[in-house]
Amino acid sequence: KQEVTQIPAALSVPEGENLVLNCSFTDSAIYNLQWFRQDPGKGLTSLLLIQSSQREQTSGRLNASLDKSSGRSTLYIAASQPGDSATYLCAVKTQGAQKLVFGQGTRLTINP
Amino acid sequence: DGGITQSPKYLFRKEGQNVTLSCEQNLNHDAMYWYRQDPGQGLRLIYYSQIVNDFQKGDIAEGYSVSREKKESFPLTVTSAQKNPTAFYLCASREGGRNTGELFFGEGSRLTVL
């Protein structure tokens, strides 16, 4: 059974810092991994989707990497801004499974 | 603009009442999903549908029902049998036939039982 873990549960950093969010999964036989952002009281916004054949994806200041063999993905945020404050979730689509498995999320606070 | 529309945004229900949450998408996606989100528990899958007129139970289907009569619509009914219905409900969709497709979410509906 696939399990997805995000550590830490919360992170607070000053504005302007580069930071890394972590996502670990137990079964490396995946189709893809997706990173989402969720603002309080809102739905999830898709940030990046990495297919199993890819090593990384980039969108603006965001870069997501995938290492299937070690069961890890990282989301790198460059030059963080207060507007980046949100909860970030990762989700994994495992081969042979119909549904995504979500991590519990990391609540990120960027301090001005 | 293409997207997923959930309504109502906020809903209050008395105990013993059934309520229906609406989810409509104009992305032409085949697959649609309903998730429940509770503080400290993450997202849990209630029901999903890969194609019109077909749907499957997720991890916490008890006390819920769905229908998929049209490709663009996937309403969720929270019945009186659901013991703890107060939660944030999220609808999502994905291109069908492609397990590699990106998942998109609506803005959510918050249900409170009085």
C-alpha cells in the first residue's frame, strides 16, 4: 500500500530565502507525482506534474524533482515571497491503482 | 475559462437531512472525483467515476451517494447515514484514459451540520 509523507508539517522562513519542501513515498512503481498548493478555505491548485520518466519539472520560481529509486520528490521555491505562504501537498499515482495518494502537506509561512 | 465549479460554497444542514453538493466541469474530462478534507487527516477519497454512468466507491463511501448521468456533472449527496458530515468537500477531474493526466480541483464546498 502506497504511503506518502511530507516532513516538516510546518515551515516558517524569512522572505527572499530559497527553500525545499520534501515528499517521500514507499512504492517506487509510480505513474506520476503532482505538487499542489492550497490556500486557507480554498481548493487545491496544481503546481507541477512529474511523470515517472522525468527527473524534474520547472515553472517560474518552482522546480520539482523526482527520484523514484529513493522514493523522494522535492519542491524547490526560489526567492520566496509572502504570497507563497500556503499549504503544499504532494500526491502520487501508483501503477495499477486508480487513485492518487496524498501527503498530509507542509504549511509554509513566508515572513516579510 | 475552463474549470471546475462547485456549489454551494457554504452549506448548513440539520441532522437527519440529505444534502446534495454540485460539481460541474467544462474541461471535457472523463474522470471525476470527490474528496473529503478534515483537519489533520488529509484528503480522503469518497467516490470516483471514470466514465459516464459508471462510478466506484473510494475509501470512505459509507453515507454518501453519487450519480454520473452527464460527462460534465458529478453531484454528491451526503445522506443522513453519514455520521460526521461536517467537512470540506472537494471535487476534482482528470483526463480519462490517461493515467498520467493532471488532476484539477474545484474551490470546495464547506458543509456544517447544526
